[in-house]
Amino acid sequence: MAVWGTPLDQVYPPTNRELARRISEKGAIYSEYWPGTETNPSNFPERNRIISGMSEGVIVVEAGLKSGR
């Protein structure tokens, strides 16, 4: 299962289109954003709360300052 930080009609980054196709064939993709919603960097921390709620455990990895921009 994958949880998108974008609407289902957008794949970010676009280079992940093939990965998205494979996930949708064998699993599921979830997003809480309506199609056509503008992608915003704040969507990704919001997405992370869903992932952590679905998990038995969480490992936090901090990215660089310009990550997600």
C-alpha cells in the first residue's frame, strides 16, 4: 500500500509513474486529496501522519533542509 501526498491524478515525482503503476496492480494507493487539488509541500507531513497511524512501528529519518521543495 502506498499513501500519496498528492491527489491520485498526480504522481510526484513524475519519474515514479512506473512504480505507481506497479503498486496499483498488486496493491493499493490512497490519498486524502481530491483530484485536481494543488500539490503543496505541507501535504507530505500530513501524509506521514496517516502512514504512522497505519504502522506498528515508526522509524524517523530526517532529510536535508531543501527536501520536499
